[in-house]
Amino acid sequence: MNKNNEKYRIYTEIIRKELVLATGCTEPIALAYAAARCKEILGSTPKRV
């Protein structure tokens, strides 16, 4: 779709208004899982993630 197209502009405007950054319980769980996998793979506790 052509980015100069009016429908494209309206569509992207709606998306920008409706999408909200997902923050909450999933991010800490994802970090904890990543750290656990790093420890498993590296054989030691990661110093930073």
C-alpha cells in the first residue's frame, strides 16, 4: 500500500491511537525465565540480562 494513500494514513492513525504498550506481569516473568535459561546454558548465574 502506498504510504501517501489516504486510507493508509487513516489506518495508521487508528492503530497509533488504539495500541497501548503492554506493561505488567509478563515482562518480569520473561526476564526471570531468560535468566533461568542463561544459568542453565552457561552453568552459572548471569551477571546482567
